[in-house]
Amino acid sequence: MKNENYILYFTHGSDQFLNEAVFALLSYYAHHKVDENKVVVYTDNIPFFKNKLPNNIEYIALDKQTIQKWKGKINFVHRAKIELLKDFATRFSGNVLYLDSDTYFKTNVLSLFTNIENRIPIMSIKEGAIDSSPLKNMREFNRYFTKNNHQLSIDGKTFKFNKDVRMYNAGIIGANSQENAVLFDDALTLTDTIYPENPNHVVEQFAFSYLFQTKSDKIVEAEPLIHHYWYFKEFRGILEQFFEKYKSKSFEELLALYSNIDPEYLGAEKLRYKNASFVEKIRIKITTLRKWKIRDYQL
């Protein structure tokens, strides 16, 4: 029997984060039927979403105490993502596609759920092998694992790390909730162990990347279908303008308007600059007299 498919969001705090999630769900519904997959949103502000989105979304109410508890003794914001998936697995059984709020659906994602159904995990995009990457956070991981002889023993369980383990962005995580319950536990164990010794902001990302690679020969990247605009925080200001201007619009009307502000298009110059080499960044600044700019748009 085929598993049920779930879209999962976790968003809380100020309107700028809630706006991101609403916009993400508008992009989702632009490419999917309202009842095509089950949408679940964990949030501390359910009314914010009910005023703008279809009424078949299932909400799980959160409070500040729970969110702080999920950050753990290490007070690591991304640790809450693991606790979220653990909690989700106690409530729902099926294929889950978790997404950070700063994501944007470009097309239908049935193929991602097909991969999950076939026990192939999903993550946002591959960022490279830890032992050969020039990125600072990767080098920090490489030094940490070299110091620990590429293994950790925690509560009688040994985790061995290949030198070429690949890092994937964890803005999107897809897996079967029941079949990966132990993996979620291990991700929490690794995060709680590594973060105090190597306080890197992508520790939970490493945990998922590593554990999925020990379980599967393949991780499918969601990026061709869903864009994660983690680099473009300026989009929050654009979203504030968008939702203020169209605050009286219905869901159907917002659905017809949302694509006027595509974050991948608007932030393309910034992403290109961030990914450029040192020499290329100098060339860009000399030839354009700027690092980057937001592309023109009209609400």
C-alpha cells in the first residue's frame, strides 16, 4: 500500500518568517491541487495562516517553551528541526518533505515523493565533499573529524565518517517518517555531541547528510524543483510590501499575484556574487561599481 505524502513547514516568531512560509505555500499550491498532498504546518500563530491559505491545512500549535526546549541544552536553533521531525513521526506515518520557510516551488514535486517511496532520501542541494571543499564550515568539520580519527563513540554506538562524506543543504529534507525514526534519533545524538565541540551552524545539516549516506547509495537533490533562497534575506522586505499591498486579497487572488516576485530571479546577482571567487568578486565590483543589486520588480 502506498504511503501518504506530506508537505511539512515549521515557522514561528515575527511576521517576516511567517510571510516566508505563506509565500512558500502559495508557490506550492500554484503547482499542486489543494488535496494532492497533506500539508502540515507547525507554528505559534495559526490565525496568521488561516486568513490567507486553504482550510484543509493541518496545524500543530507550538509555544515558546516548546521551541526553546527543542533547541536543547546547546541552545542550537537548527536542533529544533530534528525535534520537529521526531515529533512529526509520532503523529503521522508516511513520506514527508520538510522545507525551511525560505523555499519556493518551481514545479510539481511528485517525482520527489516517488523517490521517497522508493527509500531514496531528499535534500536541497549538494554542497561538496567535506575533505576537499574550500568553504570555511567544511574545513572546520574536516579538522574536527581528523582530530577524532574520523569516528565518534556515543553511548556505546560508533559512528564512522568517510573522509569524502558529502554535505547537502538541509533546507529541504525528504524521507519516510516511520522508516527513519531511528535516523532522526541519531541525528539528534550527533548534533548534541558535535555542536559543543564544533559550534558550526550546519551541524544538523551534516548529521542528516552523513546518516542518509550511510543508509542509501543516493541522495536526490530537490533544487531543480524547489529553490531554497537562504542567501537572500532581503526578500523578507519585498514580502512585507507584497502582503501589505494585497492584505485584502483572497487566497485565489494571491495565487494569481505571487509569481510577480520570484526570489530566485530577484536575488540572482547576489547568489552569483556569493559564489564567485575572490578575483571574480573584484572584477564584478570594478566593472559594475557594485557587489550586486536586487533585480527590478513591480508589485
